[in-house]
Amino acid sequence: MIVDYHMHLREPGAAGEEGPVANAVEVVERYVEEAGRKGVDEIGFAEHLYYFRQFESLVEHPYQRARNEHDLDDYCDVIVEAKRQGLPVKLGLEVDYYAGRERELADLLAPYPWDYLLGAVHVVDGEMVEVEPGLWARVPVEEVWRRYFVGLRSLARSGLVDVLAHPDLVKIFRERPSAEAVALHYEETADAIEAAGVAIEVSTAGLRKPVAELYPDADFLSACRSRGVAATTASDAHAADDVGRDFDRAVELLRAAGYETVTVFEARRARQVPLA
């Protein structure tokens, strides 16, 4: 079985541009059709938490606040209706980490029928790690990595999420500390992921970023596999055409690390199925 559990529901955009948010079953159908063409058996939508007004009290970064205008109920209703119609889709959310606000976030998430929740660290010390120059201009590379992975481990331990999305996003600009420091981050974080009982996402999105690599690094994934950490697969598609993109590479990475199954979620319960 092949799943793509990380995508964002969008209308087609102009050439090279992301389209607008589109909460409609007809748009879900386009993603499902593309999944079928790519050999993906099941897809899951995981819109960014910060897009929704229900989380306004948590969202602080200007980029995220500018997008905090949509209604969470509209989004959930569309995916639930698509499921009711028999489409092979799951309801998720991409949850940012808000240190010290875990209880508030848990209460806001609780009323909704999630199949799974992705966890992601995008903001470190008030700045988005995937934006240059930002944090990269004022903090040494070693410290950016340290702070990022401290946040990722805290998110894993929070109990809020089921899967860690693009778990080594911090490598996006190909800036890395020493090999020894990188290895230590991977080992310590794999320990935390194992202890928390969450899964890790193998994402092809990194191939479309400056780093031009899959997330996570092969050594990071191997560290997780050696500890029995489960895995999902993801494209992080912001357009239907990107569903299942480069999944041959993702499956190859998983198999090289020793994975024979992929994790499937329903109502936040995980099960393993053979990896196609």
C-alpha cells in the first residue's frame, strides 16, 4: 500500500504560483484522481493550523497571521463529506509547536474527528526556519540546528501529534553543522521519537527545495528504523499535480532503511500495512 498523508487543498494556481485555498469536494476529487494515476492508494489532507481562525490566539508570526482567515469547520466538513462519499481520504492537520501552550492547543483540537495529526516545527525563536536571511543571519548554523531539534523533540513528547512532518526541515538551505553534531541530533531525536511513540514522515517535498533531498536524511531515517519508529509517506502537495510526486524515491529510501510496512491512520489509531 502507498499513502500520501501530507497535502494542502488548493485550486490550480497560475504558472509557478500556489492556488487559493479551496474547501470543496470537487477539488478533493482532483487530488484523488491524481493519486490514482500515481498509484497512491490513500491520501490525507493536513492543512496548516495557522490558516484557521479557531487558532488565532496561538498564531504570532506575521506570515502565518496573514493567512489566519479560514474556518476550520468548513475544512473538516469537506473532508468528512468526501469520506462519506467513499473517497479514499483522511482528515489531518499540520500542527505547529507552541511551547508552553500545549494544553490550550489540545483543547482547541479536541472537538474534531481527526484521523491523524502531523507535527511540524516551522518557527524557531519567532522566525521561520525556512526563510532566509532571518534566523540564519543572526545565529550560527550550529545553534539554529540545536534550537530546531530541541523544538522537534518537545513536539514529539507533547502527545499532541501522531507523525512528525519533514523532520529535518532545518537542512532546507544546505547549511549544516559538523558531521558529529548532525549525527548527535539525529540519534537524540530518534530516541525521543521512539519514547513518544510517534511516527516519522518520509517526504519528497525536500526534492523541490534548495536542499534537493528527501526528508529525512538517510542516516536519520535509519536511526529511527533501528528503534522501531513507524513511518508514513508524503508529498506535501500544494497542488493536485504534486500528489505522490517522486514516491519511487521515498519508497526506495524506506526500503534501504529496512522498512517493509507503512503506517495507516484512522481516528488517530495507527496500523501497519505492507509497503507496496
